[in-house]
Amino acid sequence: MNEATTRLYGAVEAGGTKFVCAIGDQEGRILAEARFPTTDPVTTLHNMVDFFRARRGEFGELAAIGVGSFGPIELDRGSDQYGSVLRTPKPGWTGADILGPLLCEIGVPLGFDTDVNAAALAEHRWGAARELDDLVYVTIGTGIGGGALVGGRPVRGLMHPEMGHIFPRRHALDGGFAGVCPFHGDCLEGLAAGPAIIARSGAPLDRLDPDHPQWAIEADYLGQLCANLVLMLSPQRIVLGGGVMNQSQLYAPIRERLVAWLGGYIDRAPFAGGVDAYVVAPGLGGRAGVMGALALAIDAAAPRASPRT
Amino acid sequence: MNEATTRLYGAVEAGGTKFVCAIGDQEGRILAEARFPTTDPVTTLHNMVDFFRARRGEFGELAAIGVGSFGPIELDRGSDQYGSVLRTPKPGWTGADILGPLLCEIGVPLGFDTDVNAAALAEHRWGAARELDDLVYVTIGTGIGGGALVGGRPVRGLMHPEMGHIFPRRHALDGGFAGVCPFHGDCLEGLAAGPAIIARSGAPLDRLDPDHPQWAIEADYLGQLCANLVLMLSPQRIVLGGGVMNQSQLYAPIRERLVAWLGGYIDRAPFAGGVDAYVVAPGLGGRAGVMGALALAIDAAAPRASPRT
């Protein structure tokens, strides 16, 4: 018991714009942390390995390292590409092997999942959905991605969810905008992620007037996403995070649009007045990613200790 | 062991147009069966109870009865309404207590889920997705409903999925049709279920020319549903059943539209040539519903024997 409480874990939030590396314990306390920009894979993964190597003297051998990565990624342990980034528009990263350097240089058990599945796990364990086994975490930033827990377990299936690429119905005020997703043009990410907001409106949200139509358009697309989630995944709560959601005035109109899109069909308390507690900000704020990676490490070290995840 | 193999179970497929009641064993063999139309709740539920009462002499006490019901239904055992139909456009059925009469009159353990979650379970156990723990079953008939297994367990969460009511993008040839869903007008069910096909085209599919635009419209909406499922739930297989899918020439264009909607983003074998094995007909045909109810009964009698469901 004493040994278990003093075990330490590594965590890597492998994001599309920055990597966060950390060392923490099983209560979710972070004891060391570094962050650096996501540049080319060689430099970035070298920095990641260096972080853990440099702290060996201070913290000793880690019990495991968890990596929550931007996607798409290969989660199938039976695949040659396990641990790698799949086809991505991010220059240079298609095929990048994220786990390989950790395995060779650090050599401890590894946990691996999407950054958003990891964030969902962290919000479930320590954040805004502690009592709930069925939840969705969506980040709206430079891209849009969603992770989900069903029965307390991350959803993977064929690959992993890629919720940013559904096609919402176009908003009446948004007919002329082509969208910016390199794969799909006007999918959700192409219409509602940060780069889409700037391409459509000429500026990020925090520099737009409160009555700029961009606000209504954004809330409608994200409300529609939430409605689709209710209808397809039936989560007990939806957590919306990411840079765009730092504009916290968006939560209220997103909730309104969610209720409007459902049209009275889902006869559940959140849609009859309790929606403020249904669509929420991350309890861990911007820490959900790295805390999720820590949760993946804890589960990788002792999978039987956490049967539901 | 001998006792276990001779146990018998009751099954009720509580559909919106017909009820199927059956008695079967744990290998999925059906030993007795009756079907009758779904009229008013009093008559229909009386017929259901009568079926089991009349066969007590022949089959003895059942180990459990499973009910797979049209929805929306209350699945929360902590609710006063557990076992009842929730707000539904089906006349007379809002609030109807389906499990109550079985509990009072037959008094064996009861399993309860949506008809489509039950069908997904049956396809997983005995049908078209036997080796797969993550799958979706969708029925396209007088309505559209979907059930899902994640990690082998039916998805419930806040209520249960109601996939028929997502809003697909409108097809270019379908701009003038208002849709027929009483809640939403032109949601998926309002655009692509049997009554929508008849309202738009004047006849069911089997009476339309092969070059009627209805076929392309239908395939596009169902392909879009499949794409949304891939992006949100990431199933390993999608099973499409129901009366509309008896027109089996629909599967090929639905698969084509699925691949088109994904736009090359999901780098997985089914979307690079293997899609025929990804979107499939039910292995159990029209039997998925009643077999699913049987599976619910088996699990209700011995929940610990099937930990994953």
C-alpha cells in the first residue's frame, strides 16, 4: 500500500500546437512539468524524451507514461502503426511514431489514447463529470475533436471518434462561407474551429462585437453538435473546452440552440430547464489534457486496479 | 450445468406496429412464438401477458423475460416510470407501462432495453457482428431508430440513443420536401423513413422506377447517417435493417455515399475498399428483434454470467 501511494507516473499531452510533459502521482498531483511548441516530429519527440530522461535522477523510475495525442492516431495494439499518427493535414506528422522513442529510451509501460479521450477520462476522474460514466469531452480550438466515455471506458471501436468532421446544417446567415477543412471544406471543424472563425469574420471571437453574426453562427453549429451527441451517444453530460470556449459567453447560446435542435423530443430534465448542468466548461480547465495523460499512465501501470477504464 | 442448459426464457419484441412474444433457450432457439398487431396499450399488453400465462403448463416457470421495446422508453431503474413508454407521437402510448403487467402477472426477473439495442445485442451474439464488441444496429421502417454496443454493452447514458432524429444535410434534389416528423419536420426520420418516402414520391420504394430520384435521396441520407456514426461512435460494423432495407439494392449506394461523406479522412480499411463488410444487412434478418429480447432475458437471469453485456 505504501509502495502504491508513492508511485510516480509520466504524462504527455501531445497537442497539435504544444506538447506538455509532466510527472505526477495517482491522486492527480503534478510534481514537474514542461511545455514546448509542436514543431517537426524529430525535434518535438526528442524534447519529450529528454524531459523524462533529465528527471530520472530526481524522481527515479516511473511506473508508466501516458500519452494523450492529437489524432488521428493508431490505437490498435495489433497494428504495425500502433502509437503513430495516421494521415493528417498537419505537415510532417503523417506516420510519426510517438510511442517508439519513449519505448526505446525510457522503457516503462505506456498508455495511449486520443488527447480528447484522455481529457474525458480526466474530467470523469477529477473534473466536471466525476459521478458520471457516460460523457463527452469536446475541444474547440485550432481544430475540433471529441472524446467519449461509455460505461466509464473510452470509446475507440474502429479507430476513435473524429467528431469534428460531421456535417452540420448550414446556418441561414452563413450560406456564402466555403469552410476551411482541407478534407471536407464545410464540415463542423471547417465551419466552427478557430481558423474558420477568423476566415469568416476577419478576427478571433474576442475581437468581435457582441452583436456580430459570428456569435450566433458559432453557437448554432456547436449546439447542433451537442444535439447530435445527445441523439447518437446519449451522454449524461457534455464538457466543452478548448481555446474558442475561453469565450465563456458562448455556453448560454449553445445550450439554447441544443434545446432548439432537439425540438422537445428528448424528454429528460436537462432539456426542460437543467441544461446549464448538462453542457459545461471543463472542471480542470486547460489541465484536462495533461491530467488525462496522467490517468492513462495510472491505468497502464495497473489496469486491473481500474476495471471500468 | 444441466439445470442451466434447460432453462427457458421469455422474449417480447414490443414494436410500434407488431408485438412478437416468444419462448426460447440460451442458444437462441425459439420454441414457441406468437405475433399480434400493436393496437391500444390495454389490448396489446393483455395479449402479451396472456401469451406467457397460456404457456406455463407446457414450458413451466421461465427464468426471465426480456423486452425490447420501441421508444422512447424509461430505462432508469431508479425512476417511477421505469419500464414505461415516454412521450411518443404514437397515439395512446405515452406513459404506457409495459413491464408492470409482466411483473404482476408472471413475476419473473425482467430485462428491458430499446428494440434496437436488443437487436444490436442479438446481432453481436448470434448474427452479423459476432466477433465485434463495437457495433451499431439501425432499423429503417415506419420510423428510424438505432442501438449501439460499445465494448459489448448497450449504450444508454442519459436515456438511450434516438439516432433517427439527427438533421442530415438536405439533398440537392430534395429542397422542396418539408419532411414528416411530427417533432422536427425534416430530421432523418422525417426525410428517410417509410412514410417520408411515400409522402415525397407517392409510393413505397418497391413501386418506384430504378431511376426515380428517391433512390439517390434515400441512399444519401442513410449514407450520411453512417458517416456520422463513424465519426461519433466509431463502430466496427453498421447493421442496417427494417422494412425499407428489404430493398437490398440500397446497400451499395449507401456505402458509396458513406465513403463520399467521409471524404478520405478516416484512414481505415472499410473506407479503402472493404466497405461491403462494414455496412451490412442483419444476419438474423427480421428475427433480430425477438432474438435480442431473448438475449436481454438471458442476461437478466444471469447478469454475472455475461459480464460484458
